[in-house]
Amino acid sequence: MSGRMREVELATNLARVEERIARACDAAGRKRTEVTLVVVTKTYPAEDVRLLAGLGVRHVAENRDQEAAAKAAACADLPLNWHFVGQLQTNKVRSVVAYADCVHSVDRPKLVSALSSAVVSAGRAPLKCLIQVALEKESGHGGDRGGVAPEGVRELADAVTAAEGLRLAGLMTVAPLTGAYAGSPGLAFARLMEISRSLRGVHPAANMVSAGMSADLEEAIAAGATHVRVGSAVLGVRPALG
Ligand SMILES: *Cc1c(COP(=O)(O)O)cnc(C)c1O
């Protein structure tokens, strides 16, 4: 596909997503400016990121460091904020803090200290951190996806607050595929908001709520999400290994 055709395709998809967000805000009695669209560009090339920036996108997200680092380098001249939303190994942290403005997937104390040291040694601006909440892990249930159980949020949040170079920005979740909230993203996001409210009682500045993807952004906006992470609805359906 030519660059021009791809640009038209992305513009069309983006307009559809923008329309969905606007309607959802309307329905919820929220201002459009209360919700930030973060476009998840994983598996798609840097050329697409460049086209999206030209179409006005300012926030992009990736879930694998190797891919993200290369794309961020190729797009360093663009006015973009990079969000890291994938499970993060401590040996990738140094690379991630070189390009990420915000990490959505903070889920364990070891990662907090690794991020803190990396930010300090890079001498960069504070890194925004969201605690990833795994609602399917509530009250001792399993699951090997990323995220901390709701009962672990407070302790991890305190650790981020105490860590040099990190700023506790809020919470993130992915609607669970298992457990009590499977198939009910609206209930999952409402639960996340409840956890967010209680967190803000202690850490008032931690007001970001990252929830909602292509399939459930309306439910997330209805619940109160401030950031929706949308991939396939903008870029197209990813090949299986996304
Ligand atoms: C891939 C991904 C998204 C976007 O998912 P879509 O269904 O393509 O919109 C959002 N959040 C995270 C953490 C992801 O890995």
C-alpha cells in the first residue's frame, strides 16, 4: 500500500475512534478534554507512527522494548509522548527510560527500584508511573498476566512515591479474561475507579486512569477513564503474534 493510501486509511480509522470517544464522553456527561487517546502502535512500523503524528496523534504506546526503542529512535524528531504498556523485565528498564514518558505496567517492588535507579542514572525528568492492577488476582486468585492484585496497590503506590525519579501518576488495567470480571469490562472498570478513588485519598496527584482498548473504550469512558489505549481500531487487526 502506498504511503498516501495508508494515510487515508489511518485518518478514516482515527476519525471513527475519535467519534466513538466523543459520543462516549457525551453519554457520560464528560468533557472530551478529560480523555486522552493513546494509540497503541505495536507490531506496526515507524512509518505508521509518523503518519499518525502528522494526523495529530500525540500519545503512542508500545508493549515490547526492543520494538519500541527502535521506533522511538526513528521518530525522535516528532512531538510524541511514548507510553510503555507491556510487561517489563528489569533488564529492559534502562532502555525504556531513555524514551518513555510514562510506564503503565508497574506491578512489583523490584521494578520500582530498577526504574528509579535507571531514571536517576540517566539524569532525566521524572518518569510517570501507573500501577497496573490485575483485577483477576483479587483475593488470591492466580493468573500470570502482569499486574498487582488490588490489595497490593497501596504498598506499591507508596513505594513509587518514595522512589527518587518516579512520579506516581495513577492506575492502569486491562479488562480481565478470567475471574469474576471476565466478559464484564464495565464492572471491571468501575472496580478500578473505586480503587483509584481510594488511592487518591492518600495520593491526590495520582489521578490518571488508563483503561479501555478498541473493544471496550466506551465502557472505560463511562466509568471515568482518563486515558484509553487503542490499537487495532486505528491501525488494523494485528497478525496473531501481537
Ligand atoms: C495491545 C494493547 C492495547 C490495544 O489493544 P487493541 O485491542 O488493539 O485496541 C491496549 N493495552 C495494552 C496493554 C495492549 O497490550
